[in-house]
Amino acid sequence: MVQAGVGVAIAASGSAAPIAALTNDQLSTIVETSDEWIQTRTGIRSRRLAQSEDTLSSLAAAAGTAAIAAAGLSADDIDLILLATSTPDDLFGSAVQVQAQIGATRAVAFDLTAACSGFVFGLVTAAQFVRTGTYRRVLLIGADVLSRWVDWSDRGTCILFGDGAGAVVLQATDGRDRLLGFELRSDGQLNHTLKLAFQGTPQPLTAGVTATAGRYQPIIMNGREVYRFAVAKVPEVISKALFRADLATSDIDWLLLHQANQRILDAVADRLGVPREQTLSNLADYGNTSAASIPLALDAAVRRGQVQPGDKIVAAGFGAGLTWGAAVFEWGVVET
């Protein structure tokens, strides 16, 4: 049943990351590179890497549990769990494993895949369930363990990626809707610029019938093309989301971009006229954590006291697919 007049609030956050860190100096013993080379081109100093005991599900569950606690709720209060990931422990999906680990026995759970845009796509998707009155409390988790799919001999990609998870709790509110505007885009014609593709080998079964056996290949990326795409398309999609929210860039307190490359963050901020000090970043210590990067950076800023209840944030994700999107929201205001 659709419940009229229901809004959505992004109420609380949580995050989790592996303990093990790989610094640029350590990486330079594996592949021909240097700390100066990496920092100059990406802004990254180190990245967290999942160890054998770390699973995607355990990281996601830890982030989700922290967000639920920050919202003052229990796992039984959660109606829906959305897990934005491209690296599940199980190809059939890991959201149900997260549900079990959290103990959210009442919650429906499913995965959503949109790569580095996954958290923004998930935020918009979760909001629709709340706005229609279908669910009142949604746990949205962005989590990825991209180190599983990195070619550690390719210095163009292995320097970039790290592992982690971030989460937010969305709650129904009878007051004003705090998701103020959004814009989502996709262009499969650019898929070749960033992908993690399946490669199969024909396996004859019987006369005229062949199956395909194989595995997924390491991440392939054309860094130059992805940079051009992001710098051109992300400011555009942010502007459209702001237009839908009836806001100007000057109305925004924080710019929260997918943590892909510091040069992209700076270029997008400059094109939008957003001061660098209003651009949230934890890229230096975590690298590109794909769907986890936005909620990881958000939770860190909340815990530092930078982001305060009522602050207006524009978040934008962009990445493989290619997909990109932006969402404008007010942080941490709940009226039930």
C-alpha cells in the first residue's frame, strides 16, 4: 500500500575497513613505481587490503552494524538491506549473508551492482521504497573488495584500488523529504574503458552442444579516457541534480565525490566553483574503494564533526558500466 506524504531522511552512518594497509613504498617493491609518482598522479598514499580472514560480507556487516547503532536502532528495526557491491563473496549475492551476520531477521536483502556509482544508485533506489511507504527503515551498504580482481603487475591499476565498506540508515519521515534531488545516467557504449569481464573457454558436452567455462579477468581500465569522462560528465550530472533540488552550488555545504583520483576531485570542484575545503576526501589513506568510497568518506567526516545535522551534501558517483549519478540530500534530520 502506498503511503502518501512520506519523506526520507538519511539518518546515520557507519564504516569498516581491513586493518592491513599497503603503502606506496611497499607497493614499489612489487611493481615499478614510487611514492612520489603515485601521490602526484592520484593523491593516494596507502590503501587497505582485505586479508584471507576478511570477507566482503564481514566488512559490510561491520559497517551496517555501526550505522544501525548510530541511528539508535536495533537490527530487528531494519526492513530492507541494500548491498551495493561489484565483488560479492557469492556470485548469487552477499546481501543475505550480511542480513544473517547482522541479525536483521525481518529484513528483505538483495544486492545492487553499479560499480563505483553503486552507493548513489542505491541511495535513490532505497528512497523509493521509503517514499512509497513500503519500508520505513532501510540499511544501505556500499562495500567492495577490489583487491581480489587487481593485476598486481599492472601499475596503471594496482596503485588505485583498496577495500572497505560504508553504510547509512534511511528512515521514513512525516516531515519534509531530505533527498532533495538526483540524476542518474548510464552509457554502455563506454563499457570498454573500465571493466572486469568474464572470459570463457568452450567446453563441448555432446554433439552440437557446448557450454562455456572460465573466470573473470582482472580490472581493465583506460585511465586517460575515464579521467576525461569524469571531469566532463560529473559536473554536468551534479548541476542537473541541483536543478531538480532547486538549489545552487553556493547552497551546498559539502561536495562528496567518489574517491577515484584527487585530480578528478579537484577538477570537478573547480568546474563547479566549490572551494577545495568543502570537498570531502579520504582518498589518501584508502584509495579507490568503489561503491564503499562515498559512505566511507561521509562517515569519517561525520565522526570528525565536519558534517553536521542539516548540512546539505551533493554526492556523485562515477565508474564502470559506464554509470554516473548525483544525489542532493540533507544530513541526519529525522522527523517521525
